Amino acid sequence: ATVIALAKEVGAKMVVVGPEAPLVAGLVDEMKEQCPDVLCFGPTKAAAELEASKAFSKDFLQECNIPTAKYRNFTDVDEAIEYVESLGDNDRQVVKASGLAAGKGVLIPTTKQETIEAVKEIMSDKAFGSAGDTCVIESFLTGPEASCFALCDGKTAVLMPASQDHKRALDNDEGLNTGGMGAYSPAPCVTPDLHKEIEAMCKKTVEKMAERGTPYVGLLYAGMMLTPDGPYVLEFNCRFGDPETQVVLPLLETDLYEVMTACCTGNLDSIDVRFKEGVAAATVVCAAKGYPEKYPKGMEITGLAEEKKMEDVKVYHAGTKLDDKGVTQCSGGRVLAVTGMGLDLKAALQNAYKCVNKLDFVDDRGNSLMHNRTDIGRKAIQKKLRIGVMGSTRGSALVPVIEACAKGDLHAEIVAVLSNKSDAPILEKGQALGKTVVSKFISSKGLSREQYDAECTAALVGAGVEYVILVGYMRILSKSFCDFWSGRCINVHPSLLPKHAGGMDLAVHQAVIDAGEDESGCTIHEVTEAVDGGPVVIQKKVKVEKGDTAGSLKAKIQPLEGPAFVEAIASYSKGKVISYADAGVSIDAGNELVDLIKPFCKATRRAGCDADLGGFGGLFDLAAAGFESRDTVLIGATDGVGTKLRIAQLTKKHTTVGIDLVAMCVNDLIVAGGEPLFFLDYFATGHLEVEEAAAVVKGIAEGCKQADCGLIGGETAEMPSMYAPGDYDLAGFSVGAVHRDRI
């Protein structure tokens, strides 16, 4: 009556009913009767039965074939106990008071005897009053829970981003149950595919309620359990939940009043309900110390002014009041909810906690009496890496990855296995992982490469995939696919790339043998549009023995592919910074090379330079070499040695190619009338062989001595992803001087 009177007094256009009690009491029905021109967001008394009676909602779910836990409803305590006693010792149950119990009517026993005691507590002892007149006993489900809000107009439903909350009072989910100590959204555990599945359940609920003659309008809150067999409805609430609302509503992009109006008028399908993309929200509840048991009140809340100085932060007041002097004080258990926004959950949490750390509840003696959890969203941030697999064959290299995930050696989980072959055995490996893993054949019939890859990307994204591995995948990927998954997709190649790129299987191993190479292996590389041309992540090597065949070499290399995948995934999932060693670059070998070539360089000393190594640049004194700056012109030249490098590499004679490099550069100075002064070299290789590189530099030093120029520096670049093992490249840079009258 008070609400109706107030609506008339202020000329309200809409009334939004928040708590469940007035909904169950029929406030919406009375509003429609007494204020027919006022829109009312919330279900009628008959529709609110979904929350008012757990027995009703369980029967409804079963009748509509909406997944929920196996259950029985009881009004007789002896029958309920008899049912529990008939169950197996390991058949764990949850015991619920059917009626409204202020969110406290659910007991979760761990043994059969505890279950019997729970039944007695609800039905005999009346721990929750008349709410326990009917008792629901249902099977205990396992999996992460998610809070899912659906906007309903009596005909259809639109699901909002899922959230997860923290009920326990203390960190690590310890302590007593509370009304909620924090929440975050979107919940990473609810993938796009699961979102669609849960939304379909909510739509079906609204449709079936309409068929019963009790159309559901307002907010339907589905508490979901994401079981190994898929999402199950735990229970329904008929209103927004706290503190989930504080993280879900900030993600709504469409005007809330517009959305609620559409719900009240049955026009939800006529508006575009949009949610912010690439944004997350997290809320931290600040409570009075002692909550949820006895707690103090009247403390001054300090730090509230800091909110206005912070972007992406909103403080919601719950248990607060103003005293006679206008000072904000605590008046309840859960006092404030601090919501932070960010581009991802980590950023949102940082913003929320930055504000929380500025707040305090201070009593008259100056004591701090504020409590908050410090681990909101931690598990979500530390969640497992979600891996998608694409393959066309047996997928043998996938087995070590599956085993590493199962043992916990990888903080990752495989959530999707796709194939372009309907009979590919790799699909069976995916199916063996359980019903929640998407194992799917995608036909390429009638599709272009881009269209097919778009289908694959849609399936991977729907499963919540974050990282893709290609295991024996026999298709060339489109640019659009490579761009979308850039840096998040890896493949294995059965050679030490970049050698023998583009080949497949036995042909690659035969090419290695035909080339007379003494080592081979496998390469994990990032996938780019250039086939086998992406950055090298990891290489595993084996010796090529005399008498090896393509088949025997494959038998050596193939067992390395799975462990290489595991190592690559581990590095990515840990956010590992790739070191020089990880990239195949040896700092020790580089230092050893410098020590070896220092004497060669010193032997090239001449007037004007000391030809010593170790600085960031080489110095040359023109005056000491007999050149006055006003009368001097400098000449520069650069060159290489062309295909002579291949001869040097095949014959393993590396000294003379260095002499030739100097000659090619110095000759260009001499023909201009110049005198060679100093020389620098560039040596690039895929794998630094110290003795080989030292021999090259020794030859360069000999060439410099013959040309009477100082070898003052150079660059040695070890780049595994650019050069195949055994290959190197050379370039030289020479500088000379000439008197102007001699040019």
C-alpha cells in the first residue's frame, strides 16, 4: 500500500520491485489493478512462484525438460528420511527449504547421517519456519557456479553477461556464508557457447510460463551449475542479486530505462539490447568487522572523497547513514560495494582495490573496523589456459598435452578439438575428454578457404578458446585466420626451420637426408600467413646417423613433437618472457667468440686506431693517420661475398672467405683513390658455432692486415628463426680517406 501510494503521489511512470518478498506477496498484481498506467518491472505473484517455491520450480524444470539436478519433494519428514536412507553412501545430496528463507534455506551435508539431520532441522525443528513445510532433496552437483540474469518481457528473454560471486566471509572461501563479499563479470567460465545454451533455457522458461497463463516479466535470475555434463539450473530468483548487479549493470550499453520499458510492454525483441565489449567489472564489498555475526555500527566512513578522483570506479552504498553533522556512518553489516571497471578483469580488480584501500571505518577511539576480502576474482585471473586443437590425422602429438593437462603439469585445459576430416581419429581423443569439450567435424564443402576458416574460428571462440595448436592439420590457413589468432596459434614442423619449410611428413625427412645434414628435429613455430614462416618458439634436435632413412628419422623426431608442444604451451600460459636461451641464442657462445677473436683484431692495429674490442663503437683518429680534416674526404663501401659462402659452408673452409670479404669492400675504396682506414663486419647465423665463426673472423683480420686497415668492430647475430643450422651470412663495411686533390 505504501509503494502504491508513493507511486500515485510522485506520478511515477515506472515501479521497479527489487526484493522478492513484495513480489511473492503480489505487489505487481496490486499495482496493475490500482495504477494501470504505471509500468511495473517485476513478475506477478503467480510468476514469482519460481522463487517462492523451490518445489514448484523443480517440478517446472522437470516438466519443461530443462536440465536440473535429480530431486524429490517431501511434506512428510519420515518419508524424506526413508528416501535418504535408501540412497547409496556416496550419493551426496543437498537439502533445501522450499519456501523463502532469506537466502539461508539451503544445507549441504557431506554424509548420509548429516543429510538426515538436515532434513530434521528443516522439517521438524522448523529452522526456517514455514519455509520448511516442504523440503526438496536433490543430488549434489559439481562444477563452477554462475549467476545469470535474463531480462524478460513475458514472451522472450535476453541474457546479460554472466557473473560469479564470493559468498564466504574470508579469503580462500573460508568462514561463514554471507550475502556476498564481491563479484565480477563477465565470468570467464561461461563461454559464448554456454551463454547461448543458458539463454535458450531462460527463453524456454519464459515461453513455458506464458503457456501456463502466468507470463514472466522482469528479471529472471538463474543460478547455474556448470557440470561436466553441461549447464544445470540450481534455482531461480525473481529479482536482481547483490552484489552481482553491481558488476552486470555497468556492462549494459543500452539505456536501462529503455530496456525495462520494453520488458514491461512486451517489446523486448524490438530493441537492440547491447553490452559493452572488451570491458570487465569487479566489485569488492566493504563490511563491518564481525559480519555476518555480531558487528558494530556508527563508525565514520573515511576516504569516500577519493572516489571522485578516480576513473572507472563507483561506490555503492548499502549499510550507511548520515549523522546530524552530515558525516557518513556505518549502519549495517555489508556497508559499501566498490565497483571497478577495466579493459579486462585484472584491470577492473586493480581499480576496485585501489579505491577500497583508500576507505576505512573508524570508531570514536580511532580503531579501524572495516573488513573486506583481498582475493576477489583471483581464481578467475589464474584460470587455466583454454586450448583449441585443429587436426586432420591421429593427433599422436596431442597425447602428451592431454596427459600434462590431466597431471597438472600444464595450467591449461583442452576445450575444443576440430577437424576437416569426419573420420579423423583426433576427434575421438577430444570426445574422450568429456561432454563439455567441443569435438567437431567441420565440412569444407562449398566453402572458400576464408569461409571455412571463419567457421572454425566461430567454433573456437564459441568454446572460449584462447590458444590454438595445430596437430597434423592438413590445410593452408587464410590470412584472416592467421591475423585473428596472431601470437595465439602454433604448429609443429618436422625439421629445423627455416630449412625444408613447406614440405610434409616423410618428404621432409628425406630432404634432410638428401642434403647430407648431420642433425634434424622438430620446430614449434607461431602460425602466420607464410607457410612454416612464423617465429620459432622451440626446437628439439636429433642426430642424423649414417644409414638413417626417412622412416627411421621420423621415428626419432615424432616422439619429440608432443613434449615440444607441452613446453611451448607452458611458456605461453605462464606469461614467460622468452630469454636469449629460449630463442636458441647462446650468450656464453658469443662471449667465447669475442675472447677468441680479440687477438685477431689487435693484430690489425695501424696508425689512428687500436683495433680493440669491447666498446659500443670503434674510434679512429684521422690526424694520427696523417689526414687533416679540411683536406680530407671520407669514402665508405659495403659488400658481401655472394655464393662463395655456400662453397665455404660445404667445404668447411671458413678462413679464406673472410679475406675475400675485406677485398671486396677495400677494392671499392682503392678505385676511388682512397686509403683503407678501418673495417667492420656483420656475421649472422641460425646457430653460433664458435670455432666456425672464429675462423671467419680470423680470415677477415688477415684481409685487414693485407689492406693495412684496422678491424675495429663488428656484429654477431644469432637468429634461429632466420637461418637454418649450419648456414651463415656475411657483410663488410669499410671506410677510407683520400686527399681532395687525389680523388
